[in-house]
Amino acid sequence: MPAVDKLLLEEALQDSPQTRSLLSVFEEDAGTLTDHTNQLLQAMQRVYGAQNEMCLATQQLSRQLLAYEKQNFALGKGDEEVISTLHYFSKVVDELNVLHTELAKQLADTMVLPIIQFREKDLTEVSTLKDLFGLASNEHDLAMAKYSRLPKKKENEKVKTEVGKEVAAARRKQHLSSLQYYCALNALQYRKRMAMMEPMIGFAHGQINYFKKGAEMFSKSMDDFLSSVADMVRSIQVELEAEAEKMRVAQQELLSVDESVYTPDFDAAAPQVNRTLIQKAGYLNLRNKTGLVTTTWERLYFFTQGGNLMCQPRGAVAGGLIQDLDNCSVMAVDCEDRRYCFQITTPNGKSAIILQAESRKENDEWICAINNISRQIYLTDNPEAVAIKLNQTALQAVTPITSLGRKQESPCTSQNLTNSEMESARLIPNATVGVTDTEELIAPGTPIQFDIVLPATEFLDQNRGSRRVNPFGETEDGSFPEAEDSLLQQMFVVRFLGSMAVKTDSTTAVIYEAMRQVLAARAIHNIFRTTESHLVVTSQALRLIDPQTQVSRANFELTSVTQFAAHQENKRLVGFAVRDPESTGEESLSTYIFESNSEGEKICYAINLGKEITEVQKDPEALAKLMLSVPLTNDGKYVLLNDQQDDSDGGPSEHRGAESEA
């Protein structure tokens, strides 16, 4: 070991400037050593803190590895092998935590503690001795100054002796403090070398012991385990890369589609509508009333489930029921200057919801799907086949049949229809069984009129003078005197669906067939709007009245109504057949189909009652007997048709036979 610089103790008493200059060098070295020691202690404390944090971190890591099994992942399929591997790793981490704890304790004892002792003992001692040496030097300087001021002419031996003693005591004290200070500075040159190396020896020994125990702990079995885990990770990586490549290819294919996929309503001119849907899902705007005249629209996700329309807001776990679609009606509506709106109405007609689709295609498909679901197709064994059959039947109902087509097709009677075909159609009731061919009822290709447009002469005759008709039988100008004498006055809210010419009125099957063709034509041609009217039934005629203007839209003499019937499944559908005289002297047959807010049987009952009143009107006794069996209003003028009438005498069940004979 090379020699170190020293302060000469022999020169301490003389305290020459050269000695003081050399002393300042030692003091500067001691100050630098103090700063370095403080920084070194901070670094070592940081290492110890990191090691101590490693102990806490490994404890938390072990607990977290065991917690993986308790997470109950929703997509935890195939995690059994991962869980067992993590359990083993948790044990390994616990063993490592023991080693880290021992290492942290060893670092604290052999690395941090020695440097702290060096700073607190040696460096603090040097600093204290420096302060004492400075005080002693100041006292010596003061004593020498006092001694130097002794007078020359008037010497006082006593004063001189006292001052001399003070100088001697101060010089002795300075000498003692300087010797102690010089010795401490000389010893510091050796101690600083030990202080720098001793903590690192402890650090190295601690690390070596840590690695030795770690090597002993992790034997060959650990190497085999790590190899198997590495193989498993590599296999997962290979699967991931293969799946990533598949997803990349799929992403490119999905992004290479036509731009029309992102454009709403891109095929508005001629959308390809699927009319055989029995399930539908997608986003729609729901209309909500927020006040008396204010509304809001909310974009929600809707889907059908069985016979229910469900709604699921974004972020919700499951959907909620919005509407039971069984026997509901659906139609396109105009709403608040918004496009592609449609309305779903409950069977009783009391409540309805309005929805908006984003395109014409979506609007039509939603209407078709809800229309199919409302017929309860989903309850059949093969709903898809039934929906396709219904669509084909609807197409045939509105497609003219050529002679070539009739030659190629064999005639099929309704008696030969199987039960599954009857169930799939669901538009022709059981009353049609026995009709040999629909062509005998309605000629193929017969046009269908979807709105009541009267001839000009008939319209002028009915509405001359802008006459308004009161639906309760009271007229303004008395031009209908028979209304006051009518024994029957009943008003129903109806919507006109369509009318068409027929070939016969000998059976109610012609009305059922007309219903089927009218509804099918509306579905095929996307005609969902209807006009609401008031159907007034009297003992002389049937009148259709505009509810807004009270102007009569159509008038049918009751004697010209030859058939009338209500649909046996959709209770709100009703129709009647009318014979109209033509200018050639012949008669034309037409059927008119309506949808009523009430049951169609009530309308049929009212028509049948009106015809019975007409038949017995000339016989006062028979008329009186008939009127006694009918419930009237308090003034005895109008017939009451309430919900209880179906079970009372003279209800529709007693007159069904009369309907077929009318």
C-alpha cells in the first residue's frame, strides 16, 4: 500500500504559515470526502430500498399469481394448464422472496451500516476537532495581542506575570487541539480507504450468497419446468401469429368491399328487400313523447325474439320487451318530416309505437319481418319454409297467370291442400275449403284498387252542395230523410285496404280470397298507408264518411250488399261483396276489404241486422218482435253494440247462418 500524506505533529506548536497551508489542503480533502460519503450513502440506501421493495413486490406477485384462478373470466376456456403453471410459479416466487429478504438484511448490516458509522464517527469527529482547533487558535491570538500591548515604561511584574500565564495556557490549549486535529486528519487518510471498500465487500458477499442459494434452490427439475413452459409459450405464439394472419386477411377482405356498404340508403331506387324474414335486428330511432306537443328520437338497438320486439340500449347487459308482435299491425307512416318511419299498432288499436329506419331497404324489411311475425309463423315447425311459402303465395296472388302457365300447372283444389300448406298460408280460413279453384272466385290478373275513387257523377250526386253527413244520422239539410226514419245507426272506425272485381258472390270464400290477395299485394308493392274513415251502418245503406270533413266518400245500398264476413284469425279484417248495376244492363261484382278498430264480427252483425230490418220493415208485427230482441239506446232510436253483446241474445253467433244466406 503506498504511503499517504501526513501532517507533522512537531510543527503543530510553531503553527507556521506553511503548516497552516498544508492543513488547509487536508481540510479541503476532508470536506470533499464528506460530500462524497453522503452521496455514496444515498446510493447504497437506494440499493437497499430497491432490495427491500423487491421483497414486497415478490410477495404481491405471488399473491397475484394465485388470484388468477379466482377471477372467474367469462372467456376462461382452456385456462386449466395456465392456472397450474401459475401455481407453481407462485411457489417459486415465494422461495425467491425468502432469498430477497435475506439479501436485504445482509445489505443493511454489511453495506449501509459501515458507511453510516464512518460518516457519524470519523467525519463527525474531524468536523468537531476542526471547530475546537479554531476556538483555541482564536484564544491564543487574543492572549498574544494582550501580551503584546504590555507597557514598556511602566512595567508591572504582577500584570506581566498574569498575562504570561494566559498566553501559556492558550498556547498549551492550541497545541493540544492542533495535535488532536492533526492526528484525526492523518488517520482519516487511512479510514477513508477502508470506508470505501468495506461496504462493497458486504454488498458482494450478499449477492454471492444470494446467487449461491438460488442455484441450490433451482435444480435440474426447475430447468425442465422452464423448458416446458417456454415450449407452451412458443406454441401459443405460433397460434397467435396464425390467427393474426387470418384476421389480417379477413380485415383486408372486409375493407375491400364496395363503398356502398358504408353509405346508408345507397339503393333507395331499387332496394333488394328480403320479404321472408322471421327475425330482424338493427338500430332504429324510437319516437318518445316528452310533452303535449314535443317529441324526441332515441337511437336504440332493436331485435325480434320469438313473437316479441326487444330493445337493448348501448351498454346494457340484456334487452327488454318493447312490444308483443302477435296479431299486431304494421304500416309505413309520415312522422315529423322524417323518412322511413313505420308504426306498430297493438291488436286493440289503443297503443302504437313509431320507429324510424336508416334506409328504405331496412324500413321495408322491418315491416315485412314484423308482418310475418304477427302471423305467428315462428310457432310452426319450419318457420323459414312457411315464410317462403307465404311470399310465393303473395307473388302468385298479384302475378297474372298466362295460358301457357295454366297448361303447365295442374289444377289444385283447396280440398287437396295439406294441413301444413293451410297453416303456412294463414290468409285463407277454413271456410274456403270446398272451393275448387281460386280462379272461379277471382279472375287471374284482376287489378286491385287501394283507394276509393268514385266516378265523377256519383261523387257529385253524393256530395252536391258540399253536404256534410253526421255519422250519428243527423243531416244538415234534410236531404237524407230516410236517416231520420232508420231504425239502425251504428258507426265504426275503419281503414280501407283495397277493392277488386270478383266473378261470384255465392260464397264468403270470395271475400277471404280477396282479403288474401289485397294483403299480399300491399306487402309486395310496399303499400302500407291507409285512409281512415267512419263506416256508418243503417237499415238502408253503408256509408263511408271522411272523419275530418264529414263528407261522404262512398255509399252502398244495403240491398246491393250480397256477402259480408270477418276474417277468422285476424278479427279486425272485414269485407263485403256488392252488386253494382252497369250502363249495359248487366251487374258487376266487387269486394271491399277494411281493417277495423273493433272486431269485424260487430260490423257483420250490424249489416246483418240492417238487412233483417229491411226484410221485415213492411210487417209491423215482425219488425216490433225483431226490435224487442235488440238492445237500444235510452231514446230507443239507435242500436247498442257493446262488448257484452257477443254473449247476449241476438249476438253474432246467431246470425252467422244468415250471413251465408244473404
